[in-house]
Amino acid sequence: MPRVVFTPSGLAADVPTGTTVLQAARDLGVDLDSVCGGRGICGRCQITFQPGSHPKWAIDADASALSAWSVTEDAYRNRRGLRDERRLGCCATVAADVVVDVPPESQVHRPIVRKSLDLTDVVLDPAITLCYLELPQAELGDAASMSDLVADAVQASFGRTVRSMELAALQAVHRAFAGQDRSATVAIRGDAVVAAWPGYHDRALGVAVDIGSTTIAGHLCDLVTGEVLASAGRMNPQIRFGEDLMSRVSYVMMNPGGAGQLTTVVREALDGLIAELCSAAGDEPARVLEVVLVGNPIMHHVVAGIDPTPLGQAPFTLATSAAVEVPAPALGLSCPQAAVYLAPCIAGHVGADTAAVILSEGPHRSPSLQLLVDVGTNAEIVLGDAERQFAASSPTGPAFEGAQLSCGQRATAGAIERVRIDRATLEPCVRVIGCDLWSDDPGFSEALDAAGIEVTGICGSGIIEVIAEMYLAGIIDQDGVIQGHLADRTPRLVAEGRTFSYVVHEAPANRLLITQNDVRAIQLAKAALRAGIELLMRHAGVTEVHDIRLAGAFGSHIDPLHALVLGLVPDCPVAQVRSVGNAAGAGAVRALLSVAARREMEAAVRQVVKIETATEPEFQAEFVAAMAFPHAVAPSPHLSTVVTLPERSATSTDRGRRRRRSEKEAS
């Protein structure tokens, strides 16, 4: 039977030939909407399919992997429109192994992109200046052209020199001053007029966007006042080409034209996001004059139309580490008069998003040591102060965000985001997105029913908490092994072959388990992150950091205590581990609102020492030690004052001794 894989969930199964994609989704529990019951009327079950090679799932799918277009689909396309790469899940049937993507708008539980923004002390210094001008009435015989008159008026009224005016700006200027009163507002960037509008206008729009590998978050700002007018986010559509960055680079390597596909879909998403932001503010994209983009190196290269494959293999060479400025139409954006500023990258795996985090949090301005951790599919780490800064990247994978876990899901209504486990009874208590009550509060079930919410899975912050709580309750030991002997104490522990699983939520239609494989996936992800941190601390010659900041969509929702219990970050007082929200987005907004901030960011990243974890000889040893909870070797004196940690077993102690002995021999 052919195999069908759904992204972004990663759910897969073998299905009989001829099964509709909608039916396969229903059988697997994939979140695919349908209101008309599969009659091809509502169009809610749209899926995306593009032929290509997907080595992650060992699938090579050509156009015949799904059935040919049906009469129903043609009718729907003629009636309401349907993009070429889209199919109706109720009509398309599976004919061979295939990978299909369920876009956000086709999901019942649409992803909630929760990237908060924290801005303080922003000094306005925008690249755009608005100038309202009143030109003298023209008389027959005047020799001065409109562009000359505008340049003279700008010089006379604002003391600025205008040296150039592109054709589009010249056309706008000529139209704007055509009225009887000859008054208009012009927008100036540097020494060039870039836009003009009849009459008086006091709003200039700019957009700052953080292009993450999983989510894209944008902010529409008034460049004159610095006000954030609208914020919005959406899933990165590139996820259908691979959940992690290396999978997408692999897709490009394996599929001719793959780079163009990735570029096209992310540019379309950016254009759509800008339109959404402008609509929310009651304006239009044509009024946007500045766009700032930040993202990891692969996103940076892909959106610029630069081949990302050199970043997928050593020595991970960037096309450029400098900032790039291009006209917005060159990137396919519907902002004809806007300029795009692509922020500078730091290294092959440390990108412009990290540069924006540095600008926002300011380790290069800090008298004391800061540790910045942007937790995501690919974690970026910065350690430094005003004297020196180090940066590295760790390939944590998508496990922290719920992907590839038995009950993991992205942050949507109904996802478990908080977990507590009673140390005596081993009974769990949970809180889900969309409901403020805990599961042991009176009225919890009624509140879910009233909101139309079902408990559907566990998102990233919930995953962190349930693993940490399982460790504190003794359900797993420091090596991550689920303790099956506790099954005598609680029915929550159930046998799964040769291992055991823990039941987090029990409902008639949905049983959520944390399996041994789930624990291992989190161990691998956290070990990669912690090993990267330990390497930076070695290079800095420090053993403690007392200012730890968690950034990013996921990092901003991690509970600091549970992060310390897992050993995601080094031991320190809990109060000194804090969330800084979407620091990359905040840095992008700063760069949007201030040219001086752009120059500061460019200067700061040139001073950063880049540490390549892939070539560090100590990485493997650090990784192995970091697999344990909280850590096989590093003590936890601060954490021990807040919670009672389980006793270390002999296996962990022996491993720590072996590591210290091997380090001594190596030295």
C-alpha cells in the first residue's frame, strides 16, 4: 500500500490505493478541516502537493502520486479559485507514496503564532523623512521643472539636499503637485525622493519581520511616531519542504529548482503578511516605505534568492555577512516604493535574527556577562559583555516545539501548555491553551466545552514541564529512563513493549502519553543546546553566568524553574533566568525605526567570536554529559535551594568520573 505523510504534523501511514487524502487525514487524526463533508463544496480541506524527493521519509513523489484533477476540483477552481499546487483533500486520492502539507488555513486548530514584542528606549532615527511642501504657482514661461522645484523647496524648508528621484517617484511627484494649491507631502530616503502624496500626510509605514524556520512574525510601525500599529504572524510555508533547516537544504540539493520553490513560497508569505498587517491598520502595502528582515542564515539566503546549499555542508560559507539593501519589488513584495534592509549575519549557522537579538538585549553594552538563548528548531546562543562576545548555534531539532513526539503539537487552542505532577500520587494536573483553569479546578471540563475546546496534544512549553515534572516525581531517573516499577503505585504508568509510558491526559476519545522515545527526543535536543552553551563558557573562561535570557516564540514561554530542572541552561538563581519575548522581532523593529541602530548592529556583529560546534573536539563529551537531568557533572546548588532533586544514581556518577578522567588524560 502507498504511504502518505502529512506535514507539519509528521503523521504517516500506509493506506489503500484510492483513499482520499481527507479520509487518510481523518483516519490518522490529522487536523484537516471540512465543512461540507467531503462533497467538494466548501474548499476547507485544501492541501498542498508538489512533486519532489523527500529523503527524510525516503519518498520520491512524482505528479502521479495523487490522482488526476477531478471535475469537482475544476468546478471549484472556476467558481472560487484554487492555486496550482493546491488540491481538494476530499477529491485527491493516494496513488503512490506521497508527502502532502496541510496549510494553516485548512486546519481546524490553526496555529497561534505567539511572538510578543518588548520595546524600551527606542530612539527614533528612521531612514524616511516626510516633508510637506507648497510650491509656488506656475506661470507661463517658467523654466524650472517639477523635480527642480521640489528639490529647491526641500532645501529651503528642511535644509536637505535632494540629488535623485527614481522614475516611479518622479511620476508620483508629478501627480501629487498637480492640484490647484500645488501642495503635497514627499518622502525622502537619504538624498532621494521616494514617494509623494497630494496634501498633508503625517504617516510613513514600515514593516519589521522575523523570518523563523517555523513561524514568520511581523510588525507594522509608523516611522514618524515609532508606534507599532499592528502585529501578526503565520506559519512559514517552507515547512512542507522539511521541518528543519537541513531538510530544506537537502530538498534543494535533491530537487532541481528547489531553491526557487523555497524562495517563492517565503516571499509570497511575506507579501501576504504585509498585506494582512496593513489591512489591520486600515492602510495598504503601497504605503509601506521601509522593510527590515531578520532570520537565520538559510532563511536570509533563501528570501534573497541566494543558493543556500553551501550552508548545508562544511565550511558553511555565507554569501555575505554584511547587511543587504534592495528595492522591495526585487523580492516580489507589493510595496513599490519600499526599500528592504536584510540585517547582517554573523556566521554560517548564526544569522541576522541573532544579530537582532544582540541589538535588542545589548550584551555588547552590558558591564556584566549575559547568556542569550534563542530556543527553536535551531538554537542560537550568545555569551558576552561589553568587552567580548561569543556566539554559536546548536541543532536542537523540532522536538522542543512538539514535532516528532507521540503527542506533540504546535501551540494551538487545546494544547497542554502547563503540567504539574503530584509527588505522592503521581497524578498530573494540566492547563491548556484557551482555558485559564487547571484540570483539577472546579468547572474545568465545562469551561472547555463552553469554549469548544478539546485537549488535543502537548505543545513545547508543556513538553518541557512534563519531562521536568516526571524527573522531580521520580517517574524518570537522571538518565531519562521511565521507571516501570512505579506501575504498582499508579495506573498512569503503562507498559509499551519493553519500555513504559506515562499517561498525561486520559479522555474517552484521546489518550496522551509520554513515551520513552519522547523522553529521549527531548534529551537529545536539550543536550545539543546545553553542549553549545558549555562550549561558549569554556571559550570565555567562565564557570557561572547569572544573567540568562530566553528568547524566541518558544523560549518566551518556558518556565525558568523547569528549564533549570531539565538542565537546558546552567545552574543559577531562578530569578536570574527570564524570558525576553521575541527579542529578534524587537531588534528588527529597532533597526526599522533607527538608522543609528542599524549601524550599531552592524558594528556589534563584527566583534562577535564565532564558535562552530560541529568542529569543536569537546562537543561530543559535553553532549554526553548534558544528556543527564539536569547534568551528569555540573552541580546544581542554586536549583537545590528551590526544589528537592532526586538522588543521583551510580550510573550518572560513574559517567561523570569517566568524563573528568578522560579530560585529565587529554590535557
